[in-house]
Amino acid sequence: MDNDDKPLVWWHGEIKTPPFSQKALVEAGFLLRRLQQGENLGLPHSRPMPSIGVHCHELRIRDADKNWRIIYRIDDDAILIIEVFNKTTRSTPDTVIENCKKRLSNYDIDVQG
């Protein structure tokens, strides 16, 4: 990691490591690395998630039989990983959106307070 790269900040204690295949793990690592280096990713790799918050996005990782999603926010000083889940429907479940909003609110309070 270069000095200019943003660190990845994982939501502590609530995000479990998903059972990615080796291929999906490599792809996720490659895309997260690009984000750390300041690259803006678009479709098909990432899409904005304004329903969760400003600067929030959904990273799309296709695995053998699953569609993984990594919800993240780009902050000035870090890439915050908010959620990782297997997407099984066309739309993001409301529970995922609400959990992400709650986590961001708690994170922002902790960082500012």
C-alpha cells in the first residue's frame, strides 16, 4: 500500500467473511485495491447506492453460483466497508439498506464524538 492509498475500514464485529471462491476473493481484492488508489469504479463493477447515503456504493462480485455485494462508502480518509451479502433478488433488501444506514450513523457519531 502506498502512502497515498486510503485504508479499508471494516465495520467491526458485524461483517463476517463470506465464503468467496478463490476467484471471487481475488476479484474483490483487486477491485477494493483500485478503490484504495482513488479510482472511481462504475458498472459493471460498482454502482451508487444513494438510498443508503452520500458516497455509498455497491461493489458487485460474481461468484460461481452467488452474486456477492459489498456495500461501501468513500470517505476523504478511508474506504468504509459497511456490509457484505449474497444478493438473491433484483433489488437490495430493505433490511440491508436499514442496517447500512444504522451502521453509518453509529460510525459517524463514533468518529465525530
